[in-house]
Amino acid sequence: MLVNGEAFENLRHLTKHIGGRLAGSPQMVKAENWGLITLKQSGADTAYLQQCMVPHWVRGGTDKASVVSVDGKMQKKILDVLALGNSLGTGKKGIKAEVVAVSSFDDLEKHKSELKGKIVFYNYPFNPTYIVPALAYRESGIYRANGASRAAKYGAIGVIVRSMSEGTNNHPHTGSLRYNDSFPKIPAVAVGLQDADFLWQICRQHSKVQVTFTTNGYFLPDTVGHNVIAELKGSDGSNDFITVGGHLDSWDINEGAHDDGTGIVQTIEELRTLKTLGYRPRKTIRFVLFANEENGARGGLMYAEQAKAKNENHLLAIESDEGGFTPRGFSFTISDEKLEKIKPWTKLLNAYGVYEFTKGGGGTDIAPLNKTINAPLAGLVPDNQRYFDLHHARNDVFEAVNKRELLLGAINMAALIYLVDKYGLQ
Amino acid sequence: MLVNGEAFENLRHLTKHIGGRLAGSPQMVKAENWGLITLKQSGADTAYLQQCMVPHWVRGGTDKASVVSVDGKMQKKILDVLALGNSLGTGKKGIKAEVVAVSSFDDLEKHKSELKGKIVFYNYPFNPTYIVPALAYRESGIYRANGASRAAKYGAIGVIVRSMSEGTNNHPHTGSLRYNDSFPKIPAVAVGLQDADFLWQICRQHSKVQVTFTTNGYFLPDTVGHNVIAELKGSDGSNDFITVGGHLDSWDINEGAHDDGTGIVQTIEELRTLKTLGYRPRKTIRFVLFANEENGARGGLMYAEQAKAKNENHLLAIESDEGGFTPRGFSFTISDEKLEKIKPWTKLLNAYGVYEFTKGGGGTDIAPLNKTINAPLAGLVPDNQRYFDLHHARNDVFEAVNKRELLLGAINMAALIYLVDKYGLQ
């Protein structure tokens, strides 16, 4: 695979020729067509589209923000921002208001009487002391997801969140919010780390900091999207499946290289490799390019719904959606007992860089499969020290992916598929 | 350290303000001064320079090459090349000759009667099937080191080597050659991978391919260089030491970021951290910024010579010189018995990403310490999938280093220093 792998060139096509491919966009359609053709050419016994309705959020223009006055004195400091996905725009005139800077939701509650008509700035830090940055992401992500509605509850008219990143640049990192229907749907942007530090500092030093921002986000009616699915038919004639996948959609402001172009081309690489080796699986293996992970997860829901309707039994669903970096392990959603039983497999994978099987993993797209039909899950765990430098930001581009790291991930996924097909998870 | 670490900013200074710092260059002197000041400021009990004579090779100009004719038909295809370090230049007019392309030394022997007056092109591949690219480097590096003299033995007048890399770009990768004094010292260049593939292909397809290249390398007389050394004095009053280091010199054509700026700033970070924590070591810890690893290794030789002269006992010497990537383990030059005894330490390091203690490691600068006084050695083993994309090439620059990966290496080195200081290697 390190010699003949096609994943890197496939990734080049997906990122450079198709690009950002948010649900509902023309690039989504292009990506689906490309995915279907590429899966067919990679040797699928069958490949098809599975329809699902997806949300159709549109950024609608360039997001802008600046500091306009400090303690009543006019000034102009441009802030680099991106509207959060699924957020509604400010209108063309934008909003202008005093900023209330808070460090956390607890801090927000302390200031709740002061928020009417204000812009809330959440400066919750991405904890650098975690050795695994994904833990810091989980902890801080709630400010992006829920910050707008929690501030709107107290009368705020807009929200700025510190990006979920520890990068040394100033890129803002977008990502989805979820409005709580009980409160006004106020606009929200993410700000880069340098600008966040700047804004925090002037808010500490001055009693009145006024900011303006303009965003243009809106929803069109839900539209038709698809999971793109290929199969290698199992030889034992059962209704048993192994699912492997990533998500085909990405944010609109980058190339979706690590998130999740790499998971997509690794999934295709598994098919190509098993086919090239002439491997005839016992169980049917499904290679799934999921729709709409980023701002709706509808693809994963549809896939689980269909699996349940067809009474499918899934031995394991594997997802790669944590970046195409050097693999370090897999994380499983299975019983402790089963996990202990398969831990010796790590010895077979050591040579390919995988040392750990841990608990709790999977992926957004396969999670519903666990909920509906209790399918065991596994997520590829790559070294993610670099991931949050570029996750959901403009610099998640093809050039940030290393060919060998990408392929080593695919190799370990192939090994896990083989082991599960051969020995099961019993 | 992930919060307060200064290694990343130190690296920025070393790479961006000082830059490439080959032995004998003005930048070498700047780097030594900076190193001494920075070690003092980081809390050394004492910091000093240890003099050693270093070779003074100068590239002397821009290296140029092109294909000039194929089967007698003139054409001009420019090749991106770099003269190998320590190679002597062609003279201003350059050399022009027919190319004999060979795949290996065995292949060279088959063609030995055809080499008189020719340019030998070694197209030995960097084996992509090794999971650890450093193994491919060791295997192919002999063509760079010995290729010129082995070809000169049969009358060749110049050598082109395929770069020791698997990168997807076309950067040539320099590095040292060693002339065998028995044969003429012919000029030699490295060529990037895309150009190597091109050249190999036309040499296969045509019977006569003529190439020209011009290099300008020469030696000035040996000059004065220094190991830059700091100490934290041990409390037990013994003549026992723990050495930790990297090499301060780098190639001239890049910023020497991963090779070995990262090892340097990690070494300084160990001192700063132990001092900041108020740690009082039992054994004296030496922090050494070695001179002249790249094209002479004289710093390491001098350090070992002095250690022997002073009857020092070195419990362990640790080097970081395989890039500032996420750490995966340490590799030791110690007895099997001792290695087995310390393997349980890996469990303490798992949380920081280190999983393996293997055998055989160390580093060029500390190797002499093993030879002269039998000091045990350890080398930090980072994930090196990306290393040979940039090793000795123009793209080994500050921007290629990730702050967290760099600091995680330093954290594991600090842990190993602590464990050895506290428990020894008995």
C-alpha cells in the first residue's frame, strides 16, 4: 500500500479539483459523483447512492468584524472571523454592540444581568495541558455549539467564540452551532487566537469595548444528499456486515483535507487493497462515504435507519475522522470484556505503528448504528498534535497531509477489517 | 512545559534570526554565542565553550545542472541539484559528460568498464516499504557517502545521486560525502526525486544522455568551533554525569529546523524545566550543543576525548537528532539485560506518547562517548514519517515544526533524565 497506494492522488483530486463540499453545495454533488465512480473503479461488487435529506446552510458572503471603539474612543481594529455553521446572519448592516467578555458558562451566569443588547465573547481556552488535544476540543466545543443560545437567553444580540485550537496562527475555526428554539437565534462568529487574546486583553483593561460584525448565513430548504456506498460481498451468505467509512462533506472555507478527505480516501483505499489482493471476505464489507457530518449528521442517521429496517447485523463499524496523521491506535465502543479479548491484536499492529486499543471511540457517522442496532464501533486514533492547528480552518488543505502518514492509517484499518472478518469480535 | 515551554520561540530565533549554520560559517559563531547566553539565562550553574577544530567547507556558489543532449540531439532540461557537502567543485566551466545510470553498487560493478570519463547517476531508491523511514535512509545513505569515490575508482568524472527521500516534491537533499584518498576527488550532486525519475527514464530509453553540472565547493583551513555546554551540578559530589544534547550546526541551504534545531531547543528546555521546578539532581547533568555533526562530527569526538581525559563516568548520554516530531520511544545502546530492566519505565511514559524502548540507538554526537568510555546511549525516537521529506533540503524550516510535537519530545527526555538520575541504569 505504501508503494502502490492511490489514496494520496485521490485526495489531491477531492481537495484540489472539488474542494470544500458542504451539504447542499454544488461541490457536494460533484463529490458524490466522484465517490461513486472511484468506488466502482476500485473494484466494488456493487456501488450505489443512499439518499437522505440534508440541511442546506449557506454562508452567503464574507464574514467581517472589527473593534470600533474603546472607552468611547473610536478605533478600527479588524478581527479575522468566520460565522459559525448553521448560524443566521446579522443582516447587511451588521450588528454593533458593547462586548461582555466571559471565560466560561459559569462566568456568563455571573454576568447574566448585563447581557441585554450586548455581544458575548466566550474566551474559553483550549487546554494545552492535555497530552491528547482531542480532549481539549471536546471540553471547549460546547461554547461553539451552545454559546449563542445560552447568551441569547439573557438578551445578548451576538456571540464571538475563541476558536477551538492551540495553533500559533490567527485562523478562525468554524464549526456547527445548535440553536435552542426557546431563545432568539442570534448571530455567532469564531475569532482566531491572536485576535481572541487581543480582544480579551482590551476587555480586561477597559470598561467599554464596542465591536461590530457582519455575517450572512441562512438556510435554504433541505435538499437531497447521499451516502455513497460500495460493497465487497461476503462469502458466507449471512446478513452480517463490517462497515468502514469517513464523511464526504466538509466545511466551505477550506479543502476538507484532514477533515475528512483523508478518511474518505482511506476508505476507498481499503476497498482497492482488498480487491487487489484478491481477498474474498467472509462478511460483506461496506465502504461508506457518509453525507453531511459537519452540520447535521443526516447521512449517519439514514445509514443506521436503513440497517435497522433491513435487519442487518453489523460486526463492527470503523470510522476514520480524526485526521490523516500517523496512526497510534483504535478506540472502541464495545464491552470491556470484548476489548480485553482483542487487545492482543495490538501486537500484530505494532509493526505498523499502532500500540493502543482504548475505549470510547467511534465517529459521528457510525454512532447512530450503535444506538439503533447496537453495532460495535471503532475509531482510528491518529496522532492529533497538529489537528487543531487546522481543524475547520482555512489551512486544512491538501498540502497539510503527508502521504505516508495517510497510508499508514489505511494499512491499520485494513488489518483491523481483516482481523474482524476472520475472527469476529466474539 | 506545554504551557510555559520556551523551546518553540527559541527555535524561531535560531532558525529565523541565525539560520543555516554550517561549521566554519559566520552563523556558526552567532549560534554558539546565542547558545551560551541562552543556556546561562535558562539557569545553568555553569556554562562554557569547549573548543574543537572543525572543517570549513564552503559551497561557494549556486549549484547548477541540466540535460544537454539525448542521443546527440541538443535539448535543455534544467535539473534541480545541490552539491554534496565536502565535495570539491567542478570549476567554473563545469563538467559535461555522458551519464551511466545505475541502480546500485552491484549494478555499478557490472558497468565498471564503461565509466571512464562519464558521470555516474546512482538511482538507488529510498525503500518505501519500510514502516520506519530511517531504515531506508540508512540503507541508501551509502550512495551519498561513498558513491563518488567508488565511481572515481573506475574513471568517472562526476556523480549524481538520487536524494535520500520519499517526498512528493522535487527538492534535492544534500549531506556529506567521504572521499577515499586512493581515488580522484570527483564532484558530486544530489538531484530531487522528480528529476531523478526523469533522468532514469531517459537513460533507460536512450543510449546516450549527456548532462552538465557546475559546483563550486572547496575547503578553507580547519577553523575553531565549539561545543556549547551547560551544567546543573549534582548533589552527590561524584564524577558521574548524565549528558543530554543535540547538534548546533546545520546545512547551509536551509534553517536546520528539524535537523537539529529542535534537538538544540529541547536540550535547552530540559535545563530550563529542571531549574524552574527547582530540581536538584544527584548526578551532574550536562546540556551539550554539539559542534559540526553534519560534515565532520568533531564536536562529539572532542567531548568524548575530554570526558576520557577527565576520567568522567557517564551514566547515560541522550541525544535528540531525528527531528522534532511526536515522540514514540527511545532507542538505547546498552546491554539486553539493562534494557529489560528499564522497559517498565515505558509505562510511566505512555501518557506522554512514548511506547517503546528499543535497542541500537544514540546519535552521531554521543556515539564517541560509547566508544571511548563505554557510556550507555539513548536516542529520542520521534515519529519520522515526515522527516525525509525535508531532511537536508531547503524546506527544513521553522514552519515545518509543530510546537506541541516539539515540546512532547522535550517532556519525555526530561522524564528519562529524571529516571536515570534517580534510579540509575543498574
